[in-house]
Amino acid sequence: MIKITAELWPLGSEKHKQYLGTATIANLGTGTNARGNYRYTLSRRGASGGTWKEGEVTGFPRKRLKMWDLLLWVLLDALGKS
């Protein structure tokens, strides 16, 4: 599983950091060696129940692309290309 947490650090101060949200990406175990299928959840500050968006990304070419690409696929799926 991949977990990415976003924080705001006003003026670069960790002491005053504020939580913005979390992306969690889990392998479904249903893909192939070359292409993976993943389930994701996105949370954000103020979202009731903790989950803001959720969904699945299928057919991700995990041998060719990296974790940042997977995060991009998740964000495009959840938020669109606007």
C-alpha cells in the first residue's frame, strides 16, 4: 500500500503544520505482472467520515511507470482533467 499525506507548513514551520489530506493506494492483487489494478481513497480536511473520494485504477503499466505516475492516474480518475 502507498500512503501519501499532504501538509501545509506556514513559512516552512513544521511546528505550525496543518493537515490537508491523505491519498491511500492499495494493490487489488487482480492484475498481471505487467499491469496492476489499484483501489484508492482520498481524504481531506473537513471531509465527513474521513473519505472524500474513492475509486479504482485498472491496467496501470507498473513495469514502465513509477509511483508518481500512479498517483497522477488516481488524481485524474478522482478529479478529472479540469
